[in-house]
Amino acid sequence: MSPQLDSASIADYLIDHPHFFEEHAELLGRIRLTSPLLGRAISLQERQMEILREKIKVQELHMADLLRIAQENDEITSKFQAWTRALLLARDSADLPQTLSTQLQAIFHVPQVTLRTWNIAAAHEGSWFTAPVSEDARIFANGLTTPFCGANNDFEAAGWLEDASTVKSVALLPLRVGAAPEAFGLLVLGSSDASRFSAEMATDFLSRIGETASAALACLLR
């Protein structure tokens, strides 16, 4: 009695004998498969072409996605360069906070931007960016090692924004010199869109903005 073959055994046999269909080419035209795309029986060659087209389509979608990401990254890089250039062109250190916030708002299309700083040189006392800040806000800034993004849960810093009542989400960026444990300020970005700054979003780029802002404003420290 011939041993009963199961599908696994047949598959193993075909793998071990890659020239089987070369030796029995007539079978390629006789084998019929059901096409999930056409809903009818097709030849093995037709099914192979379907699989190949599906793979090509997946690759095309993957390449399109990579191209989209590359274009987005290029756009972000261009905006970051434009913002950095605006900071470098600021002639007076006292103008830096205003330039930093307004250009950040305009170039990156952030609805609301402001900042507060402390331990600033006496020459800048009374400026809008040195307005009083609570000890709790300073402690909060000191505790941030990366930008905070999320819903506006009545943060004191959100209240510094011009139209604070409309702010649904915020990004809070600590300002500090290098790896200093204590921050000397807080950069605040706000939006009426609750999803603009979400807890799930990546903060790498915001960290770069915070580091650049810190470097620019460090000249104001006493």
C-alpha cells in the first residue's frame, strides 16, 4: 500500500526537488488555483503573477511612505533653519525673547507661544519675559528632562499665554544651560486643538527647539 501523503509532505518534496516543474512543465497549465482577487479559478502562472503584483504594490506603498517622511523631515529642517537664522539676526539681546517666540509662532504655525525666565541680569528686570513665576512652576521646570506634551490641566505656564482660556493642549520646554540641573526658564507652546500636543507624540524635535532657545537666551543670565 502506498503511504498517504499530506500537504506538508508534498510541500517538502517540492522544496527538495526544485526542478520538478521543469521536468513536468505540462502540469503548470493544468493546476488551477482560486484567485482571492478575481474570485475564480486561475492557472498557477496567473496566481504567481497576482502574488508578484501584490508584492510590488506593497513595495510601492512603502516607498511612497518613506518619500512622504523624507519630505516632512526636509520641511521641518528648513523651518528650523529659518527660525535659527532669525535668532542669529537679532541685534539686541533684549529683543531675543520676542524674536524667539514670534518667529517660532510664525514659522512653525504654533497658535500661541510665550516664555518666562528667572535668574536674569538686572538690566532685563521688568521685561515681560521676567514676569513673576511661582516656586512651583520653577520646581516643575527643574523636573523636566524632556519637553512635556499633553492636555492643558490648568498649568500655571498655560496661563502665561495671551489667550489662555482657549488652550486645550500644551508643550512645555525647559530652558537650561547644557546639563545644568536647574532650569532658568520655560518655553510654552499652546493650541486650541487638543491633539496638537499629545502625550504620545515624539519630543526629539521639541528638545532641539528647547536646546537652541536655551543657548540663545543664555546671554540674558546674570
